[in-house]
Amino acid sequence: MNHLTEEEILNIFKKTEALLSGHFLLTSGRHSNVYFQCAKVLQYPEHNNIICATIAEHYKNFEIDTVIAPAIGGIVVGQEVARQLNKRFIFAEREDKKLNLRRGFSIEKGERILVCEDVVTTGRSVFEVIDIINQSEAVPVGVGFIVDRSKGKVQFGVPQKSVVSLDAISYEPEDCNLCKENIPFIKPGSRKVV
């Protein structure tokens, strides 16, 4: 399969209006002038297929039993990576502000698991999923995600692969230059801010 360059992928994000500019309140609680709405690009199967192929290709020689993702953003990514690797796929959901396995999903001791996510800023959801894996005495073998907003600053302690890596500026609310300019923010994500 032909893999796209990071620039070509960013052009797809722009074309599908998945890469937005403005003043945004991120799920992490931080503010930013850039927002990646991966759902806007992943709604098109041809884009989802080729973007997730970068992750699947990276992990194709790893011993993996299952792919897991945090809901909601990571589900489409995890499902497609699992499909391309021909592995079982499950997801964790928030319940009382904490990610848990529900719907009868379970992880066996020693199971080798790849974590997938759409966007990583602080990595909080991925770290929570890794905790679920560790508590089950399973093995996190890697993390694959589409957008690394931290430009490699967030490290999960296992092999990791991002499709696009950018040092997207984000601020603590009290340090936000956009707030200081009285520019109203929007909260486009799927999760309530903590």
C-alpha cells in the first residue's frame, strides 16, 4: 500500500475541515489555536483506510492479540487498525469519569494488546487504557495514534507510532494568549472537560 507523507495527510485534514484554526478548549482542559477533529476525516472510509494503514504497517510484525481504544475518538482508529491486522477489537468507555471495560469486554492475563487513539495531547486517555491492561496482567505492546500534538513529548513507555506529529501550541487556561485577547473559545470534542 502507498503511504502518504505527513504533508499529504495534513492536506487531507484541511480538505475535510478536520484541521481547524481558532480558539479551542481541548478535552485535556488546555486551550489551543489549532484543533484536530479526526472524526471529520475518518468519516470517509478511503481516508480512514490509508491513514490507519500507517499504524497497522508499523505494528504488523508485532505479536498482538487484541487492539483496544478509548471511546469515543479512538474507536474508529482502533477498529480500522484491528481490521487491517485481522485482530480482535475492544474499547474502553468512561463511567463515573474513569475509563472501564464494559459491554462484556474482558482482557486475559498475558494477552498482548495494542492501544489506538485519534489525538494525543497529554495522553491521559491512553495512560488510563494502559492502566486497564496492566491491572488485567496483560501486556501493552504499543500505542498507535493519528495526531501527536505533543511532538513526541508524551511517552507511554512502550513502542509508539503517530501518523502526524506536530508541536501544536496549547496553554493552561490562565496562560492563554487567546483568552487575554478576549477571543471566545469553542469546545468541539466528545468529552466534557475535567
